[in-house]
Amino acid sequence: MRKQTILYQIIFFMTILFIINSCDDNILYSERKSKPVDNKPPDTYLFLVVNPNANDQDSLGIDTTASKQIVHWWGEDPDGEVIGYYIQWDYQAEPQWVTTEYDTFYVPIRSAYDEFTFQVWAVDDDSTMDPSPAKQIFPVFNSKPRISFKNRSNPTAPPGNPNVTSYTFPTRTFMWSAVDPDGNETITHIYYALDDTSNWTQLSGNQNSITLTDIPPGEHRFYVKAADIAGAESEIISFPDPQDDMVPNNWVVKEPKGDVLLVNDFAQDQQNKTQLYYENLLKNIIGPDQYSVWEIGSYQFKQENSLPYATIDIKANLDYFDKVVWFSHLGRPNISEAGLSITQYMAEGGHIFITNGNEEQPDTTWTFTRIDSVYRLNPGGRLLTGIEILASFTGTDQDSTLDMEIGQLIGNRVSALIPGAQAKPVYRMQPDTTAIVPIPYNGSPYVGLQ
């Protein structure tokens, strides 16, 4: 029985093989061959990144938006894959081929309001293009850029009194900040003018300062404005600005005279009595009209002539002269703020003589000196008439010809100087052992270093 069953299985198997081998090969091939299907085009989709400066964008459409557009797109192909896209704005003559799926555009709006249409076609790996492109209409409202001077970059006027004059030498730096609600990238140009607004000078849109040199002596006014990619311009701002009571109404450029600059860094010298003292010395030494005066104000006095905000302007003022006499007494002088410019000036061969008020202590900005430290010479605030100040320039008897003597009671605290490495003392106080009047110090402290 078992042998019979095995025999039946062998006969059945051989019969199947015979049927298969006896079939027509063409009939089997035609039955196995896939039926051809036409290529299906891809579909294209758009996605918009909402601009936070745009107005009322929602999923249903766009009310108005900005000139800056961030657009994403993609495609789907039911029988293949998408290999790229054609994109086109209605102001472009021909579509552009891209393989990316997003970009940032700045539509060239030339009026306060306009509409722009964007279309994108997906293309599949059979070079079939979507016959129905994704399309979006953008109603665009252009926003003007805004511009303002950088905070503190211009001097201020005394409270309630803008009718004052800010004086400079022929170098002046102006700084500003320009912004655009459509994105600061849309600011393409900055324009400035000196005195004549019919003659503008063009700068790049990302420039935020300009240093004017060789400005002619006399009264001037500086103008600046910003323009965006759509040609919209900001309001014009100026210095001085007669409509702004916070800044001086006048700006006057002074011509440098002589080789010596007298710097009045004593803002409390309201009637210029101390300045006149130094001017009389200079007139006797080098003659009248052989020096120039630079009066530096403070936040409290003469704000209209405060130390320039730009370091380049401070350095330029010093560079006009071979020698500088810088005096400061009571109040808060500007020596530390000008320290870098003074150091650069001296490194390039300039000469400076500084008389420092007792309020300013040397710090890390004082790289122009070899002072180690200072202390109060007269803690009680008095130096009596008759105390000598001894010269120590040469270390010989010749120094005695340069000795000085206090001719009038000094009623302010004075600083003694502790020399640092390589400092050369040039003046010291009379020793306490030889003075014939009461003195408030011990020894013979230095008061002048080179």
C-alpha cells in the first residue's frame, strides 16, 4: 500500500512537469509581462513662514505682508521621485531651476502697496513637470526704515538751553543705527550730506558710522538717512537739529593753529580763569596765535563740548599738534577715557604735559605714564606760601634755575607720585627737614615724573 502511494505521487509530479514544458513560451511570457502604465506627474505644495512683522496672516490667506518673504515648497510623485523645481515670481521673465526647497526673497516693491505672485512646479525623475503649479499671491505693504544717532555719540545741550555751540577740530565721527521692520537686511544704502542735502554721498546699507576729515572751518550741519531695497527712505536726521532741545543748536569747526594744543579738562573752570593762566604762559613762551585751545566739558558742565565718543576723534585732535598741555583740577577729568588715544599719540612721537587734578587716580588705561601709584600730599588740603618745588631734570646744579616756589596758598589736595619702573622724576617737594614753613608731608615726595 505504501509503495502504491509513492508511485501515485511520482506519476502526478511527472504529469505537472509535462504540462509546463508543453506550454507555448510566448503565451507564458505574455501572461507574465506587466501591463504598461503612463507616468503620473508630481504634485507641488507651498508653505509660508509667517513674518512677525506682517499683518494678519493666517491659514486661510494673507492680508498684507512685508517685502521679505521666506517661502518653502516641496513635491510628491506617486510613481517616482521629485528631482527639482522651477520657481518664478511674476516680475521675472523666466522660471528658475532649483533643487532646494526654500529660499528668502525680497520682492522689489516700488510703492507703498503692491501684489506679487509666486509659482513653483515640481519636476520628477522622468522630467515630467506638475501641470498645475503651487501658487500664492502676496499683498505687500512696504515699511520705511528708521534711523537714529547712536546713544551718546553726539554731545548734549545743557537742560533748557539748546542755544549753545559744540566746537570740534576738522575731524568728526558720526554714528547711527538703522532698522527696518521688514528686516535690517532690506536696508541697502545709507546716505549722508554735509550742509547740502542736494548732494548726498552713498554708503552701504550695513555701515553705521562715518569719519569726516578736513572739514572746512566754520558752522556746519550733518545729515543722514537710510533707504531700503524697495527704495523707501527713512526720515532725515541731523546734527545739530534745531527741533531737538536735547542737543546743541550749533556746531562749529575750528582750524588748528600752531604746534601746541592747550586742553582745558577743568569743566568747573566756568569763567576760564585757569585757562587764561595757561594761555598767558604760552603767549610768553611761544607767542600769541601759536597755539590752539580745546575745552572739554563734562556731564555736569559744558556738556556741549564733552569728550568725543569716538576714540578716533580724540586721537585726531591730538595729532594736529606736536605738543599738548593737558590740565585738569577739580571735578572729574577725562584722562582715563582718553587714555588709549594719549598712549597712541605718544607712541607716534607726540609730546604731552599733564597736570592732573586730585580726583583722578591712575588705572589700567594710564599706559602713557610710568606712575606706580599716588597718595595725598596734603591730607588737610593746605600748602602754605614759601614751600619750594625742586627741579630734578639733570641731577646737577643747573636744575636750580628751574626751581619753583608756592606763591599763594593752595587750598586743594595735591597728589604725590610714586614712580614706577623706568620713571624719571623731574620735580619733588622741598624736604621736610629744610622747609621754613609748616609742611603736611614727610620726606621729599615727587610731584612730577617723566
